Amino acid sequence: MPLHHAVLALLTRRPNHGYELKARFEEAIGPQWGGLNIGHLYQILERLVRDGYVSRSQVTQTDRPDKNLYTLTETGEAELRSWATTAWVRVGGFRDELFLKLLGASALGPQALTTLIESQRQTYLSELAGLARQRRAHADEPLVAVLIDAAIAHTKADLGLLDSAAQHLGPLAATHDTQAQAQSDTGGTGGSRAESA
């Protein structure tokens, strides 16, 4: 429940209402994560209240509708501490559409594989340029800077993966190309025999 725990982390400083939490989350995490849907945030808050991690109180306002104020409980702080001090373990594998594209391109032969790899390389280089601009723009925001640094590191690793893909999948693509050509030739010969018979 990473977003649930992020909300608990935001409540460690002071109680907040929903829209304040949304703004603080987006400010703390920055543009790499993306916006936080307010409806989803309220679902998270409901669950945190139900689980006893957060308490809710109503604040009366004279010029606007009353608002709910959310406060971290001791149980919530203990949950946050347990989660935040435990190593993260990847459980979903490395699902990335690029791997499926590499499968498709290598099945189509060396030219398709080369086209994909070069196109993807240019995309990653453009991403790196954009990330470098973001990194300069957010140099004074430590958490955002760390997240952008992570995006830069991932993108550089992805660039390295393209070199590995070219090396390892090149021979496979050539084999597929040769097999496809052989099947095409066999089919053509079979057709000629049928016509001559």
C-alpha cells in the first residue's frame, strides 16, 4: 500500500484535510510521479480511518462548508515506521512493453530489430535531456531531486539494455529471417511443382 503509507508520512508533520494532502503530496514528490486523484485520495483516507491509522474530525467553517481534518494516530505512526524502515522487494517482475516489442522485432528479422533499437535509443536520449532539465529546475527540492535521479538512472540502464538486446537478439533475428526466407522459398517451389503437375 505505498500511497497509503505516503499519506501517513505526510500526516506526521501536522493534521491536514484532503486537498491540502493532495497539494503536499504533489509538491513533495514532483512531476515524475504524476498527480494524485482526489477521489482516490479520499478512498485511501477512508481506509486509513477504518484501520485506525488516522482519526477524522470535522472543522466548522463560517464562509465555506465544513471540512474533515485527518490526524495520524499512534497506531498509524507505528505502521508507517514499520513500512518505512523495511527494505522494498520487487514482487511483480520486470514487465515492460519494450521486451514484447523486442520479441516482435526479432521475429521480423534483423532490419526490424535494428529499427526498433535505434528508435528506442533516440526516445531514451530525449527522455534524458528532459530529465536533466527537470533536475536543474528542482535542484532545491531534495525528494523530487532523488526521484528524478532515479528516473535518470533507470533511463541510462535502459540505454544499456538496448546494447545488450542488439548483441543477444541479433543472431536470433537473423535466424528467424533465414527460417522465414527458407519457408518462403519452399512454398514457392511447392507452388511451382503443383503448377507443373
